Amino acid sequence: MKLYDYPQCPFGQKVRIVLAEKELSYELVNVDLRRGEQKRPEFLKLNPFGKVPVLVDEDVVVYDSTIINEYLEDEYPHPRLMPEDSQGRARTRLFEDYADLAFILPVGVLMNEVRKPEAERDAERVRRSREEIERTLAYLNGQLGEQPYLGGEFSVADAAFAPRLMVLRAVGIELRPQWEPLRRWIERLAERPSVQKLEGLEGWR
Ligand SMILES: N[C@@H](CCC(=O)N[C@@H](CS)C(=O)NCC(=O)O)C(=O)O
């Protein structure tokens, strides 16, 4: 298997967690986004959107992190990273979609702002992304309750949140004292070898 990816891409990180959890070996092909390699004709043949990650498994080409993770689950079902019942599967898919849209994106916006010298930051963008992240965290805290992971057992939904949960402190988001289930979940995720070996978080953890 080959994974076309970029170390700092949180969508690629979702897929790398799932590959590690399933103990699948693969060749990592670095697509340098800074040099626009994702828009070269040979890469566009793999993914017409010109984005990483892309997985090539023999003659199967799959792009989009959520669809890649579903393919991996279908093709390599052990260990299971999705519930078997349709209700649980729908819930897992909803959480994964929520991670992509309501968490990965605003944390990315905040990371871009925090990287800039303070005088150059867009205060309104910082305020809006912080607000969205905190709303998401409060919701997740409520959803977790006493469960160790989002759907009870570790799943692709936890894998989707994990990379960006690892950088919260570095972007200045503090967990509220009443978010105890959330804090315990983040600690549990940080202990998983699949999360510990993630590349692209250097300087942020
Ligand atoms: N929905 C896609 C999003 C992938 C994505 O946005 N990848 C970014 C890097 S993190 C990318 O390749 N950007 C390059 C570009 O848009 O030119 C997924 O889940 O895989």
C-alpha cells in the first residue's frame, strides 16, 4: 500500500492513526504541498481534487480521509474500528464528519493565526475559531459522559479528533474544570501508540 500524504495534514494524520491501529504496513509518499505537487497532472490522476491524503492499495485508488478509513475498515476489518450495528455506524460517521468540519478546520485556522507575530494576528478570526472550538469541546464532553471513547470503544471517530486534540494547549485552548470526561479522553488518546507515533506535530505537542 502507498499513502500519498503531507506530514502536517490532519486528514492524513487521521488515516495514519487507522493504519497504525490495524498494524498495516505502507510506503509513505510525501507530496510537498508548499511546492504545489498536489496540483501536478500525475497527482491529479489519483485525486481530481488535488488534495492529500490518497491511498493506493494495489489497483484501488481511494482519496478523502473518511472514505479511505472506511475502505480500510471494509478491507482490513481487524481490529474493528467501527461498530457493527447500523445505529452505531451512523453515530460514528456523524462524529467523524463533525471532527472534519467543526474541529479540524477551526483548530487549523487558530494554528495559522498563532504562528504569526502577535501584531499581525486577525483578532476576529482568533475569537471566532476559539468560540467554535470551545463549543465543539463542550458538546464532546457531554457526549462522552462515562464512556472511554466516543462510541464506547476506540473508533475512526476518535482517530479523526485525536491529531488536533494533541495541539490544543499549544494554540492556547485550556480545558475547563467541568470538562473532566473530555480531559480523560484526551489523556487516553495521547497514550495510544498510534497517536504517539504521529508525524507532523513537532513543536505543537
Ligand atoms: N476532505 C479531505 C480534505 C483533504 C485536505 O483538505 N487536504 C489538504 C491538506 S490538509 C490539501 O491537500 N490541500 C492542498 C490543496 O487544497 O491544494 C479529506 O478528508 O481527505
